[in-house]
Amino acid sequence: MGSAAIILLMIVGIAFAGGGILLSKAVAKSTKNTVKGEPYECGIPTTGTSWIQFNVGYYLFALIFLIFDVELIYMYPWAVVVVKSGIPGLIEIIVFMFILFAGLLYAWKKGALKWM
């Protein structure tokens, strides 16, 4: 029953997603105009081409934030079971925090945290 259940779940999931898309296409009225085709730019109409080159520093800053934000998610379960994990759990979180701190120092040294 293992593989048959997975295949059935995949088929049902695809049918559910496809059915929702088809239902929205059938029910919603669609109008095509130039305003709907433009990218959303905070209400300001675009002038010129939308393809401009961004500074890579913004990307690096966002990526570093995302990495540390995801790492914080891994610290919450540890905080919940800190009493049960004992000394080995404490050593593991100290190593984990050291790796995070080393990554932060590396990013700082490379200048990835400087705002343009």
C-alpha cells in the first residue's frame, strides 16, 4: 500500500491544484489592458525600461538576513527541550552559535553588511 498511496496522493494533489486553477479561469471574468500587464511599483507608473541593474549588496544583505532568520527557527525547538537534552545539547548549541557567529564575522569582514 505504500507506493500506491503516494501515487494516489500525487494524483489527488495535482487534480486539486489543477481543478482550482480551471475553476478560477471559468468563474472569474478576465479583461486585458496595459495597466494589468505592468509590474507593480508601489503605485508609481514606470518610466523607461524596467530592467535595471541592482547593486549586489542588496541581494547579499537579504540573503544573510534569510540565513540567520532560518537558523533562528532551529533554535526554538532546542529552547523547548533544553532541560531534557542536558550537557550534550548545550555543547551542540554552543557549536551551532559559534558557526553562526563565524559566518557573521565573515560577512562583516567582507563588507556584506554595509548598507549602500
